[in-house]
Amino acid sequence: MADVITYRDAVAEGIAREMRRDASVVCLGEDIAAAGGVFKTTTGLLKEFGPERVWDTPISEQAIVGAAMGAAMTGMRPVAEIMFSDFLACCWDYLANEIPKVRYMTGGQVTVPLVVRTANGGGLGFGAQHSQATENWALTVPGLKIAAPATPADVVGMLAAAIRSDDPVVFFEHKGLFATKGPPPPPGHVVELGRAAVVREGGDITLVALASMVPLALKAAGVLAGEGIEAEVVDLRCLVPLDAATVLTSLTKTSRLVTVEENPYQGGWGATVVAVVADEGFGLMDAPVRRVAGECVPLPFADALEQQVIPTVDKVVTEVRRLAAY
């Protein structure tokens, strides 16, 4: 295997590894077969596994997720692609009202082991209907696991865990990360869902981030280090299960917290993390908690305007300076 792998290629690699391992794993979605996916994240799957296991579907999110639900209930492990996470709204009844409730409503007699993959997030000037970070939508629904990897190795490892999970998983792949590169994962690589990673050590402040906000937080930490402020960066990786323990452990060292999220401030995942910290770690804190989040407006198409709305390195650095001086 190459010295590096792109995030984009890691998606196809992660799916292929599980399809080789388990014949019950199938893929379905728009343009995922011959075309290799609109973001080229399913390249090579049709060639290796054939049309029996890699299915092109009509342009109907309800059909894709409904078919995946039925397949999962009857013994398969489907990996369904919704092209843009904004389009989860088109199949929301299945995702919010049907899939997460089947196991509970049947007393465990029927499981729905499926993964809904989707391209998520902004920063690329795709406009208001193709740029949203929608993890917070799924976070409101009990019964869904939520994964959002930041590195190619985590894509592969977390896909393995997601596909093997007997619970439904919504798997957010960030569009802004597709071209990024990282070390390839070893054979058999599995990253347990619900285990955060400390990706930079520091003693002055804790930055908690997810997906594309992880490299952004690391860049901000680099700037701050030049000013004598050492930030610890925690990559949550998953929102459900949520690894609050790693966040609280970090706060025992730093006593200061900034969450960095692309979700809108209103109802974003950072609010949940902050609430847990207030409940379970209030005595650890030496300063108020700050949330750097998206603005509560539709995402602009123009690059300069989009940068005003989503978190940036400068916004994070500014908040951390204020907290460090508190």
C-alpha cells in the first residue's frame, strides 16, 4: 500500500475491506456503481464486487434508505449513500421515525444494521442547499450512532466499526477533507465508535472538534503555541456514543474549554458537550466555556461570505486568547 492515502480513497478502501470480509455487506446509492460516486468515494467497488452487491439507485433518498432498511431487517448489512447530507431531509421519516426505533419496538427481535454514508459540510462554496453540516439533525434522534472521521485512517477504521454495528450509524464524510492525505491504516484496522482521540497535547486550554474542524483546531493551536498558549486538541470522532470522559480528563489539566463546530450555534453539538461539562466537570473549570460555531443563517454561495459564517482559524484563536486572559 502507498505511503499515504487520501480521505476520498479511504472511503472506498474501508467499504471494500468490509465487503471482502462479509458477503452480507452491500452498497446502494445514486451513481455509486459505474460512476464511482459523485465524489469518487466508491471507485472500484463495482469492478471488484459486481452489480449483485453494488447497486445504482434512482434519484430518491426515500427509496435508497427504505430499501436499505428492508435489507438490514432481513439479514444484510447495507451501506447506503445519500449524496449530500442536506438531502437527509428527503428521507427523514425513515431516518428519524423508522430505522432507529425498530429494535426497540420489536423488543430486540429485529435489528437494523445499516450505515447511511453522506457527504457533509461547507467551506467549498456549494451554496445553501449543499453545504450544511447536519450532524446536529441526527443528534436529536435517539437510536442513531453518529460518526464523523477527520483522517483517512479513521475513515477506514470507523467504517469497519460502523458496518459491523448492529445499530444504525449515520456516517458523515466531510467534503472539505476528501483531498486530504494521511498514513494508510494497517490491515484489520478498526476504530471503536465512541472513542475520542487527543491529537495534540497541551496544558492551557482544551479545543474539542469534529471532522474538518479538527485540522482547523490544530492550525489554531499552532498559531497559539507561538504566543505561549499550549492548546490540547480533542477529536471527538463520534457524537453518539459521546466520549465525554476524554474531554473531562483533558479539562483536569487545562480548566478551560472551547468547542469548535461547523453546526450552527443554535442546537449545535457543542451545546451538548458544554452541558455535559457543566453537569459533570463544573468544578474543573477556571473560566467560562466558549463555543466557536457556525452562524444561524443559510450558508452563502460566495467564498468571502461563507468564511464569515463558518468557523475559521482566526475565530478560534481570538476566542482562545480571550479565555487565556480570563
